[in-house]
Amino acid sequence: MPKLIGIGYFNATTAGMQEAAAELGNVNITTDGPTEGDIAQQVEFIDRYITQGVDGILFAANDPVGISPVLRDALSQGIHVVGYDANSESDAREWFVNQAPFNAIAKAKADAMVAEIGPEGRFAIVTSSFTAPNQGRWIAEMQAYMAQCYPAMTWLETVESQEDQQLAFQQTQALINSYGADLDGVFGMSSVAFPGAADAVQQASLCSPDDAAEGVGAADADSAVAIVGLSTPNQMKPFVENGCVESVVLWNPVDLGYAAVYVMRAVVDGELTPESTTVSAGRLGDLSVINGSEILLGEAFVYDETNIFDFDF
């Protein structure tokens, strides 16, 4: 149960899940969910599968509080519950597969932005929703890190785009129109918000003149807007290729989905217990248990012009 179906990021996690299921041979995976990042619809889908009597539910929450009651209902009926990508309240699931440490993602994003606009730059954030658990935590960790390491940075505003790329485009246009030359950079906090924001900057001809290909959205240095964020390589390749985006922070979502299935299989088989310190995850090897009930996939990864074309998801 991803946040929503039909976008590249969750298509990639699903591909990893199917890969793991094929390797294991004793797992059948069905991926289903809303076509919008709507918690009410997500709850309805989960409740439907509880009624059908599935053995386990893998979920990525649109809202950690809103999703938790239905997950507790699943647990009470003997259904195993494991989160990935975006967590619930801790008592509403057994384990959570954490794609990367929250502070590592926050640091990578903040450092990438400062590298482009300097330690006294002014920036805004385009997120999916204020209730999205992973994005909320990344933003909180960015705030703490910047306060300590880049205290002269100015945080102008945070806006929602509801996992809608067109809305992210429109929200970024509004930020550009509102702040003008006072806006030095924009963070796109989701795989949908980032390309939407990048497209808005490109169409406004505000790409950095040092990086943008000739005639592709280049601005003068005083008005340029840097774009930093999190998305899949395939969505961001055009913007990296033409120079409007320098770096993309992420992990491998195929590996995230793959690991989630191995964790679920280990939970069902009784091989992953509260006393475990690692869990075996196929080609990924042994993954570490952290924070008592989380499985860590790995560290944040930065894609740029030197490596982004090596990946296809």
C-alpha cells in the first residue's frame, strides 16, 4: 500500500517488491492504493484488504496518525504490518524499513543548497503535505542542522503540493512571483514536488547561468533560483542534463521495496524478533536494526551529472 500508485517512485518500490517475491518463491504481492496522496482513501484500501484476509500489509503512510487506527485493526486480527518509506505511529506496526537516516537526508539537502546559493541564501520549501511523516521529519532535521551550521540562511515559506506535480509547478510559480529576487533557492521535498518545482524554475528562465545549457532557462546570477530536492533519477535526468539541477538526493527505491518484502517474510517466519540486531535481505546482505524496531536500508545517495545516467528508475 504505497502513498499512491502511478508515479515513478512507487513504481520503483513495487519493482523491487516483485523482484524479492520472485526470489523468495513463497510470497505473492499485490500493490494497490489511491491515485492521489489521500489518507482517507488509503485507509479505505487497507480496510478492504483486511476484510479479504491478507497475511501481511506493507504500507507507506500519507499521514502517520490518520493511518494508525486501521493498522492497529490489522494487527488485532493477526495480520503482520510493516512500514516502508513513510512511517505510522510506532504501536501501529511491527517494523519500519527506513530508507536512510532522517538527519543524513536533511544534511545532504542542506549542504547541496548551500553549495549553490551560499550560507546566507534565502529559500522556500515545496513539500507534499504538512502531515507527511518523512517529509515533516526531514524538514525538522534541516531546520536543526541549518540553525547550527548555517544560521544566516533565511527560510521564507513552506507550501504544500499534495503529491501533485502540476500543483508543485504552480506553487513554485507562486513563490517566484511572490518573492522575486529575494528567492535564491527552492527545496522539492518529494519525488513529485522536485520535478514540478524544477520545471517552474526552468520555464521562468531562472536556472543558474553557470550550469544551465545555453538557451535552456538560464538567468543572470542575481535572479537565478537553485533547485535541490529528492526524486528518482529518470524524473530528474532532463533537468540535470540541461544544467537546471545540479544534484538529486535519494536512495534506491527499488532496493527499498526489495528490502521491505524480505523483512515481511522474516517477520512472518519468526526470524525477525525484538532481540534481532540484523535481518537478512537477499542481495542486499544483512541490514541493521536501529531504534528498536526499524531496519536501515543505508545512507543517503546523491545523484549528479557524473552518475545519474547510470541508473534507470
